[in-house]
Amino acid sequence: MHATTTLAQVRARVALAAVVALAALWIGSAFVPAILWAGVVGIAVEPLRLRMLRRWPGHDMLIAGLITLAVVAIVVVPLVIAVTRALIEVEGITHWINDARAHGVPVAAWVANLPVGSTQVSAWWTNHLATPEGAAEQIARLDMGTIIEKSKSVGHNIVERAVVFAFTVLMLFFIVRDHDAISAQLSRAIDRAFGDAGIRIGRQINLSVRGTVDGVVLLGLAQGVVMAVIYAFAGVPHPILLGLLSGVGAMVPFGLIAVMLIALALLVIQGAIVTAMVVGVVGGVMSFVVDHTAKPALIGGATKLPFVWVLIGIIGGVETIGLLGLFVGPAVMAALVLIWREWVAGDAVGMASGTSAAISHLGQ
């Protein structure tokens, strides 16, 4: 014989559940970004998982492992290239500093090619860098203590992000392997808590994340490849590294422009001013077209999200929570727009007119 549950007991259970949930969130708060990242990647690779599952039915463990390894390779390989290149550059800078202290730094050839201020820059260089004493004095002005402290901070951040990345990879494996069970449980929980409106919002968020991955990551990588080719033809130093940075920068608002300005500065230093202008125009036009046509079409097309909301979601998300905001921001905006549309079209938040009318009928 089952005892009757009183209203006080229901409220107590809800309060207990809320306390337990908040305690769990507090304890695991350091891993929330990793879980969100794993969820974003899991949503993005779902079409690939289904395609592989049709080819190899019943091999969920193998498919999860292959997808996880592919994601790790996509992240780690470019990172290794960038770190290797950076270490080489650091070694070169160290040799340059030692040589400057011993022999001074002759006026660079590119100074004569500057369109403005060539005489002034040459005079300053001769007085402050051309002799060993002047170069040593300028180098001594660098705040080495601050540089060391910054290096320690960077090292700490690298270790912290490495731990988050490792946990993200672990979570991604289980999310991909148990995708069907997780989706079924989430759908059941959302349906019990919010009904059909919650299911529609969840579907909207899912579509938004997938569209953002296509519109931000894939287009960003494509832009990076194109810019690497342009840099190579233009004679920019380290075209592969700058192309990689351009691809990453293209995922962030105005990031590609910032990397491209570095490439243009390197061309100007070499005296290739006309080439720098051509690269700037081509890269700027490509960035403008992609940011104002292709990205909004891919991100907003799947969810019918207006361009202005896509832009607010991306920029606001990055400003608020960093790179993760690229995907979370548009998803939140997509859910907000859906709630607004249903509220305007119906009699209650999250209810279409027909649903609201049906509920009213049942209550009579």
C-alpha cells in the first residue's frame, strides 16, 4: 500500500533536488566548460556518427574512439605546429639579442622603403641601436621581471587548459558512445519539466550549435587555407603558421583582420608595399563576404535566426565566456527568438495557439 504524497513533501523534494543540484554544480564548476565543450562537439559530430553507425552497426565503442581521436588530431596537430614554430622563433630572438649586445643592430634595409618617416626612423636607429652600447641600453630597458611573471602566467594557463582539454576528450568519448541513451534521457527530462515547448527549444539549440560549427569552424578553417595560399604567393614569412592563425582568428569576430595586419606589416617591412595592399584588399573582401553572407546563412539558416541576433550571440558570447561563447551565444539567442515567436503567436510563453486552446479546453 502506497502512502499519499502531501504537497509539503513535494515541495521538500523539489528543494532537496535544487540543493543537491547546486552543490554538484559548485563542486564540479571547474569542469563545466569541459562538459559544455564536449556537448558542443558531440552535437557537431552527430551526423558523422550516424553515417559511421549505418556503415558499422553495433560498433558504438569503435566509432566513439575514432571520432574522439579525429577531434584530438584536429586540435593537437595545429597546436604542435604552432608551438614548434614559436620555440624556433624564441631561439632566434635569443640569438638576435646576444648578437645585438655584442655588435649592435645595423639599420635594416626596409627602413629606407617606408612610405613615411624613413629619415626619422633611420636617425633614431643609428643613435640607439646601431652601436653595441646603444643596443645594450635599449635591451636593458626591457622589464625582464614582468616578462618572467607573464611567462609563468602563460605556463599556468597552458597547464589549466590542458587539463580541461583532457577532460573534454574523455567526456566526448562517452557522449558519442552513449549518445542515444543520453538523448533519450534528456528528452524525457525536458518533456516532464517543460512539455512540448521544452522539446522545441532543445531542438532549436541543437540546430543552432550545429549551424554555428558549420558557419564558424568549417568556414574559419577554409579561410585559413585560402589565406595561407595567399601569404605564400605574396612572399609573407611563415605562411603556414600565419594561415593557421588566420583560420583560428576567422572564428572570432575581427580576428582574421588582426592576423592579416601582422602579415601586411611583414610585407611592408620587406618593402613589398603594393603586394601588401593587394593582400589587404583580397583578404578584407573575403572576410567581409564570409562574415556578412556565408556565416549568417549557415548559422541562421537552420534556425531562421536573423543576422543581427547571430551577430549579438557571437560577439556577446565571446565577450562574456570566451571562445565557448561562439557556440553558446547563438544557441541562447536562438532559444530566446523561438520563445518570443511562440509567445507572440500564442496565449502563453512557449505555447502555440492550438496548444493553448487545447489546454484551456481540458480545463473546462
